[in-house]
Amino acid sequence: MTQTDPDWVDVHRGPYFLHDDRFIWGGEQDGWYHLYLYGRGGRLIRKLTSGNYNVLSLNGVNEKRGLVYFSHYRHGPLDTELYRVSLRGGKSAPVTTQAGTHVIDMGPGASAYLDVYSNVVTPPSFTLVDLNNTRHTIIQPAARLPYRFQKPRFMRIPAANGHTRLYARLTFPPHFDPHKRYPVIMYQYGGPDVPPSVRDVWRGAFFLISQRMVDRGFVMFTTDNSAATYFSHRAQTQVKFHLGRLALADQLAAVKWLKRQPWVSTGRIGIWGWSFGGYMTAYALTHAPDVWRAGIAVAPVTRWQDYDTIYTERYMGTPQQNPAGYAESSVVAAARRLADPLLLVAGTGDDNVHWQNTLQLVQALIQADRPYQLLIYPNKTHGISGPAARTDLFTSMERFWERNLN
């Protein structure tokens, strides 16, 4: 059997084979990623899941009880929950119900699972759940951190198209005064086929640095775009042949929304991101100059010809098929348009986004006589990991924001 799509086929996991020659396989035949039960030879028996959501993972199957366990988002992208549905079909039912994110590791035969649970202000806890008697055994409780966190607020804002509503997250400084005006730092990612940035999940160092910045008097803001993975397959294919354009349009719509808020200092809005988010930061500053006051691009792609073909060509086609799309989505080609302070960050050992991407942009900025700042981490890979490197990076970022947004 085969799966085809005029845009691209998302392959999340291969078929799950049962002991009686049947198998379960996911597909986007109805526009959302759902699970289907097939017989020998690929004969469709029935659709197992349905609704306006995408199945995130097939966690396990209890063949004795005839139950399939799977995960999907609830409340838009905010909560990730475990569900079950019968192999005979019917309505699915939630297994986990606590708001937040449940990352499930299901045991053989789906008789028990490990639930790694977190939310936006709570680090992960580890609980073993026996599905035979619903016994819960806490293996490791959530760490109690000696800090008072500013809890983010979730909301929905309009996308650039005027009718889609995007989930967004805002974190205000302590003792926030709505009559004052505050600088805003926008974090975004924007790339296709990855979990949304706006979720009720513990983000580790990213959350802690955002808390550091709100303590310094900044408002932290994040939104995804209208091709995020909690939308339908058709919505996600809006990025076909041009990475960057749709995401930028929705970030510009977010800026407009922010500027309508009475507590925003409209001339002091910054933008930053990592990996695809680093690309989007550099793309935003070169394709929409003078909108943001400053930006930080960590490990950015700057020219799509220089990234993995298995990723890039799924969305962009080949450079020969789509020369205009590659040219228009290039940060290097638009380097001369940079008008705002930009901090570029790269690790020389990055084996995901090779740091030649950063070097090419630096060369283009030099040729165009555009100012920039550069922060290099020798031998560090894509995550720029390690206490010393991360401390240096986040301290440098804090100083950059203090200089450019205050």
C-alpha cells in the first residue's frame, strides 16, 4: 500500500503490527493525522480516531483488551494527553486528565506506562501507572525550585489572515503596572512539523532565562503561526515553496496586536529564536526592517541550499524546481536590508545547522557594510550545551537586550 499527497507526506512512524496480521498506520487522508486499522494486503478495516486534531503518537496496543493508546493535543496545543480507543471503533476517551503535558512511555502489551508530566511552571515528575488496577506510583516527584515564578498567561490573538486565531503566551514582570509601558521580547520558532512553542510544558533553561528577563522589567511574548502542527495538514502546507513568508506575516500581526496594548513601549520590541527560530529572527530583520528594535539569532539557517535536503526539499522542492522561493527566503541575499542591531550566535561544531550558515551571512553583512555582533562557541554543537557556555550565552543575551531595548 502507498500514501500520496500533492504537497508532502508526513511520516511519523511505520505501521504497528498486531498478532493476527492486522496493522495500524497513521495517515492524513481526511486532512488530519489519524490512525487507521488495516487487514492483510492493506485492506482498510476502519478508521480508529477522528476529529479536528492530529494524533501525535501511537503509544501502544493492549490486544487482550482490544485498546489502542495514543496522544494528541487538547485545548489547542496547550495540553498533551493520553487517550484510548477500541480496536472495534467508537469514541476515544482520555486516560490522563491533568492540564499540562504528559509524555508517555508505554510498556509491552500496554499494561503500564511511565508518565513524564510537566506544565509551564512545574519541572517534570515521573509516575508509573498500572493500567490493570490504575495504581499510580510516583518514581520521582517534580523538583521544588527555590524561586517564585511569574506564571505565563495563555491567550489567543488574530493571525495575519484575519480569521485564524493563534495561541500566544505572555509573561509580565513582578508588580506589573498596566499604566506603565514595558519593552517586549518576542521568542518564536516558526518551523514546520515540530511541536508548537506555545504549550503548557516545562521549557527548562528557556523558561528560566525568560523569568530572568521579566525580573529585569521585560515582558516576554511567544506565538506560533497559522501553519503550526496543531492545525490541519492543509493549513500546514501553506508554507510550501517558501519557508519564512507565512511565519513572518503572523509575527508582524503579533507585533500589531502588541502595539495596541497600552502597556507596550512600541519602539522597544525585540525578537529572538534558535535554529529555525534563529533563521526567522534574521529573516524578520532583513525582510521587515525597522519593525523590531533588535534581534538575536542563535544557530540560524541563512540560506536553504545549505541545510538538510530531507527537510528542506520536503517543503521547498529542489533549488532547480524553485529558484525564486530559495532566493526570496534567503537571509544572505537580503543582508543589505538589515537596519537593526543583530546578535548572531553559532557553535563551530554544529552538525545540524552548520556554522557556515552564520559565516555566509557575516560575509554578506561585511560586503553590504551592515553592522552586526557575533558570538562564537568553539566546538559547541547545535544546543551550545554545558554550564559555562550556557551561562555565557544567556548573560550575553541579557546584556544585549539591556543595551538595545532600554
